[in-house]
Amino acid sequence: MSWRRYAGGGKRDAAERPIIEALQGLGCDVYQLSGKGNPDLLVRRPSPSGLWVPLEVKSDGGTLTKNQQAIKWPVVRDKYQAIQAVFG
């Protein structure tokens, strides 16, 4: 699900799909966001906590833009880092 026009010409990071599948497999709701200033994913942990966690997804070697460096969302590069960021 995307809520805004894609940044970067509509391209999604290749690392997103395995991350989404892993988090959904653990009962999370995962929403793909786009647009300048938004995280790549917004993840809602399973109830009862229902905590929302924004995630910035980067492939190996991917770098953060200046805007992304200013906002301190967790940056994840694989499903293991994403699980750690969401469930800590």
C-alpha cells in the first residue's frame, strides 16, 4: 500500500520484499510509504502492544540522503535487522 507518489522514480528497494514477508509472517501489519520525508515502511506490531515503528530500508551499500540522516528512523538492510528494530 502506498500513500504518496513514489520518490526516486517509483523504484522500491530490492531489500523491502523479504523484510515485508518476514514481518508479516510474525503478525505485523506492514505499509509501504513513499514521498520525501517519509520512511519506506510503517510497521504495526501485533496486539496487544500495537506499537508503530517506521523503518528506512537500504540495500547493502545504499547510502542515506541528507534528509534521511536528519531523521532518526531505524535503518535496516535485511529481515534480521528489521525484526530487531520492530521487536527489539
